[in-house]
Amino acid sequence: MRIWSQLSRKSFFLKLLVLSIPIVSCGYSQNITDNSDQIILSVADFLPVDYIRDGSVSYQKEVQRALDTAVGKNAVLTFPPIVYLLDEKGLQLHSSLTLIMHGAVFQLREDCDVDGQAFFGKDLHRVRLLGGEIGGTLGIWPEGVNIRGIYITGASENIHIRDMYIHDLTSNAIGVFGTEKTYARDIWIIDVIAEDGCNYYGDYLSNRPGTEEGSLRQDQGLVAFYYVKDFTVRGCRFERSRSDGTHFYKCKQGQFVQNKVYGAQMGGYFLEGCENVTASDNIIRDNGSRGCTIERGSRNCLLRGNVVTNSGREGLWAPNCIGLIVTGNIFDRNGRKPNGTGPNQIWNANITVNEAHDPTKTLTQDYLISDNIFYTSDTQIAAIRIDATKVKGIVVKDNQFRGENDLVLVEGEKTNNVRVMDNE
């Protein structure tokens, strides 16, 4: 007679549950595992029998032991839905690992006093983080203490992060940092909500401009990618960043689609030195500085089908790029802050195309701005402002201008390098 024990029953139904959870991407479904013999572990097996659920006791060592046990086993690790109290050292991730964390809350301690994170890993391969919440204590930690939610470095690849809620941190919700020699690759961020995070960055004309002492540029952006290629950020909401909503630096072959970027202290969507990156079907609103910035040698990028509204400065600022297409967007009354007094502080048009300080020394050329709708107010200098002094091959056509200022302002020398036609 075969006896089916309680433990066997638990293992059977847990495996059945795990194998039934799909990962949906690019129109097809793929199970977490293609191998029915994949090892399934539960963090509960590493906790005391009478473990506390409210986070008043830390089980960080026990959780790390569970993660370490899964090394090299292509394992699925499930988390019981309790509060996990963490210090800033965080939890180290390993390759070939899937974490199922729905209902689990990872709460960083109030007494964190040095830089850190909730999860971290270097040179990771094939990692899945599914579900769960990461919470910080923004406003309690000392100024200049930079704590991320998820921190991934090195030549990492095939990383999927999905269905997470990350909030009240003092650095990125998710930061992925490759290098110029070893890009991170195939990074997917899907259906993530990130709120109230990043280091403080003061407005250019404020009494306290720039980043806070102890923080770096890498701490800006609720999602920050440096040297990442073949990435997708989809279906996310990034809200109330204390610096930029997003920051993509030297990234290639990426998609930023169907996201919402709201209420950042500074910019909303920010590309710097990127190549072949597209942004489409996003809502970018109420950000303190530019709604979108594409600059510093970015090449062959696309901004299509987005709503960009109520930005503090331009809806789009795009200096020093080559091959930029801006089409099918709605730019609605951006530039609500007044211009400054300097020549480089005229920033209340819906779009500004010019040249700026650029270490790549890239000429601003080959832009197509077409089939957009512009809603303007009488406080704006223009619907579109182009400094023709150092630009080449700029085409503005077939746009609709509505509101109180329908001007396409072409300034400076070499105006023959800008073509404006068939707008209404």
C-alpha cells in the first residue's frame, strides 16, 4: 500500500501551483519552468516553526540561507505572505532562480544609516522576481543614505521582474548597471508600481539645486538602467520620484511601452546617449522639469503615440541626437514654469530642439517631427522652438496646433536646415 503523507500532498500541490503560473511576454505565454522536475523550495521550511508574521522579528539570515540553498539548482523559491524585516545589506540573489513572492512584504529597517538595498546580485543569469512588495522609510533615514529596492550589476542577463510594488526608498526602485565592456542584457520590467523614491534633486532655479550630498547620478530614476541592451519596460507606473522618473544611460535596443510616469520632481522619461530605443503608448504627466529628454548622442530613437502633459518645462527637449522620430504624440500645455534669465533657460515650449553641452559632441541632425497634436497656452514662447545655429536636417510637418500659441519658432543661423510644412 502506498501512503501519501501530508508532506507529499503539500509538495504536490505546490508544484502544481508553480507550474501553472504563466509569464506572458510579447504575445506568448511561457511557463516559469519547462522542466517538471524543477526543484521547488519554500522559505517557510527555513523559518522557525512558530515564526512571527508582522515583521517585528527579522528572519533575514534564514531567508538568505534559503536563497543560498537554491544555488545551482534551477529552483523555484516560494515565500509565505508575511513581513520580512531587512537591514540595508539586503538579500543576495543567485542565478537560475525564480522567486514567487505574492503577498510577501520586504520592509527595510528604520535605522538604516548606510547605502544599501533589499535585493542585490552581480553577473546574474535567468532570474525571475514575481510579486511582492518592497517598502522603505523615506523621511526617517538620514539625508544622503541611498537605498534601492533591487540592485543588479555586471554582465547580468535574462532577468525578469514582474508584479512588484516598491515604495518609499531613497534611490532607485530598480537599478540595473552594466558597464561599457559588459552590458547587462535581456532585462524585462513588467507591471511594476514604484512610488516615492530616489535621492533628492533640487530644481535648477531653486534655492537648493542639484543632488543631495552623498548621492550620485546613479541614484536618480525610479528605474535606472546604465549600459543595458535588449530591454523592455512595460505596463508600469512610476510616480513621485524625488529626482527623475526614469533614467536610461548608454542603453541599446530597448522598449519603454504602455507605462505611466507621474509627478517626478525633475524629468519624466530620460534617455542619455542611447541607441535604438523606442517609447510608445505612455502617459507622461505632471513632472517637474521636462516630460521627456533625449540627449547627448542618442541615435535612432523613437517617441510615438504618447501623451505628454503639464510638464514643468518642455514636453520634449532633444539636443545633440541623430535620427530622432517624434510622431503621433499629444503635447498638452507643457512649460508651465517660467523661463530663466540665461540664454539656455528658455524652456517653456512644448518641444525644444537645439544644441547643449554635450561630451559626445554630436550634431543635432535628422529629426522628423510629424503628425503630433499640440495644445498651447499664451504663456509659452512657442509650440515648437528650434535653434537652427547648429542643427541639420530637421523636418516639422503635418502637425496640428491648438490653443493660444501655434508658433514654430526657428531661431539663429542656417534656417535652411529646418523645413516646416503642412502644419495647421
